[in-house]
Amino acid sequence: MPVVSRDSRFSPASDTQDNMVDVSQHELVPEHTILEESVLEEVLDEYNIGRTDLPKIKRTDPALPDDAEAGDVIKIVRDSRTTDQAIVYRLVVA
């Protein structure tokens, strides 16, 4: 069995940014967009709910747009076998 020194082991901390993958660009990740306030009001009125009644998504979710902040509402458009596209909304939380 070969001897491996402590310094030559793989360390995720030493991995470079060049090896990072942008998961938001993967073909299986649905489109995530930040909803404008005017559109958000229409959606909330349509469903007769408040912003905090929406399902939550963490700010650290890698699929979120880079400029998404806590309090934003995200529109997610997924492919669907039954309706062609399914649209869901999520509230960004810290």
C-alpha cells in the first residue's frame, strides 16, 4: 500500500474556484427569477395570501439568482408532464 503524506491528500479547502460548478446553470435546475413588487401583489391577491404564507427558500440555495435577498419572492418555472409548465413561488429567507 502506498504511503500518502498528509500534505498530498485532497482537501476541499484547497480546491480552486476554477473547479466550482454553477448549479443554477444545470439543465435540471428550473428557472428562478425574482418577482417584481407589482407582479407579486397580483399573485398574492389571486391566491388571497400574504407574503409570509408562501413556502420558503433559503438565501443559500445555489439555484437562486445572485442578487436575491431575504424578503424577495422567487418565481420558479418547472417543466411538468401534465401542464407543460408549473409555476411556484418561494419567499427567500436568511
